[in-house]
Amino acid sequence: MDPAECVERLLRDFRTYDRAVDVVSAFEMLFTKSDTDVPGTVRHFERFPSVPPEGSGGALTPDFTVVFEDGTGLAGEIARIALHDNSVEGLCSQIAKYDELKQLPGDAGLTDVLYTDVLLLVPQAVGMATIKRVLIDRLGEPGHPYKPSVAPCIVQFGFDEGKYTFQRLPAPENGGLREDGRTDGIGNWFAENGDISVKPLRFSDIKADRAFINDPVDPLYLSTHLWAKTFPTMTGDVPLPARLEVSADVLADELREAFGRVRKGDVERALGLLKTGKLAEETTDGWVVAFEELRTVGDADLAHLLAQRACHPPTRSALSRLERAEEAEEARPNPPPSLF
């Protein structure tokens, strides 16, 4: 692959995951910290839900869930439907299971809910296509198996002029959120205002504390996080560049405890990207990272710089340069003892 195309692919995947973290963080703020009556209707917001399904199959992991004080629930899912029909069929199968949920995560384990509304969040570019392909071509087709108890509420989102905008698509087939009896709700906001706008500053503290979501972490996103926030805390007083011996298991545990859902495989893929950029090497006992400050050039940020290194690696690895510097330091003669 052409290096420029490689960089753009890595950055595109980075932005997709980063935007998903923003969207979940925005709704966590709306449901728990907004200056409205909505937080008072919420019993529990779960950013990393895992719900065992009825019958066989693996755990269901929406992007977030909400249990309301009135005993009802909501499952939020961020979807990026592709052109091929298998993508839409898989999505319909997934959100149909959410519609059937009668238990959701609460303060102390699973709690019973009367029903679960499904909030389907899609990028603005595929908003109307999702209405057609999910609600008209499948839910509206008598012979199709996708038949939830109620239609999902499809909300499109976009980022422009420094803010996210969330809009419930006003198609007659689109579902709503059942909020009867609540003092306030985001469904009511959509009905009254048409959309909801959220500036990133309003959820920046949430994103700083919980930098990940339920989905597998994008390798460039995680390697950027490791380089900017994790590795600097491991160097201590050692001058840079520093040799860091790390374990994927330990890093995953520490990240999970500090920031939320991170898996060992996520860390291994991130370290693999650093290895491709010749900033890390895998050993029999784990990984070795040659950590140093990477200076950005022009408008390039850290994610862009790491992507460039992975797609167009330097001739010499950072570890080899570090080892040469260590050997030179060891070979340097000791100065004569001072008499004074």
C-alpha cells in the first residue's frame, strides 16, 4: 500500500474510534450531568455494559445502557453500516436482541427493566440510508425476520463548527423513545428542538476519565494514548530516550482499571503498530519500548506522526539507537578521582 494511503487509513480508523468515544461521552453527560431534569430520571448509566442474552450466544455489549427511575431501560448503539447487505443484516440481528432485553446493568449487577428502547446512532452520511435499509427494507417488509417490539429510534450525528449535533430523523417509520411520565427526556428534546448540540468541552472531563468504549480499541488510538499518557509515567527520573520493558497483560489491567474496557489483544495490536514504526520490539518475556519525545512537524499531531512511522518506518530502529547510546556510555572511561 502506498504510504500516504496507509497513513490516511490509519487516521480514518483513529477518527472513527475517537468520534465514537466522543458520542458515548456526550450521552453520558446528557444523561448524568446536563443542567436539565434528565439526570434526575436516571438510576444508572453504564458505559461498558455486558449483558448475557437469553439462550445461547455471547454477551451483548451495546455502547451504553441506561436504567431509568421508572423501571425502564435504553440501549445505545453506534453503527456504521456498509454497502453490503451483510452489514445491515448483522446490525438488525444485533439490535433485535437489545430490544428483547429485560435486564440491564445497574448499581449492583443486573437489574430488571420493563422494556428496553433502542437508540441507534449513525453518522450523518448514512442517516437516511439507515432509515431505508433498516426500517423500510427490513422492519417494514412482512417476510423479513427483523421484527422488534417497537422500531428503534435512529439518530444521526455529525461534527461541525466545533460541536456535535444529534438529530432524530423525522421519517414516519422512525421510532421514538417511550418517556411517558418522566419529567424530561432526550426524546422530548428532539421533539421540541429537532436536534441536540453538544460542544466537546461539556464532556471533556468524562472522556479524560474514561478514554475508551466497549468496542475493541483502535490500534493507533491506543498507541497514541500509551505514548502520550502511559509511558511518560513509567520513565521516572531516567533521561530520555528510555528503555521500557512492558507486558501486554499488565498494561491492559492498568488501563482497564484507570480508564475502562481495554483487552490484552487491544494492547498487543497497539504495541504491534509501534513495532512496525520501529519504536518497540517483542521479546520472549514481553515487549521493549524505546520511549522518547516525538517532535511533531508542522501541523502533524502525535497520532499523525505515529501513523507516518508505521507506514514509512525509519531505517534504524529507536531501540538500536538506544542500545548504541547505552554501549557508548558504558565504554566511556571513568574520570579520575578528584582530590578535592
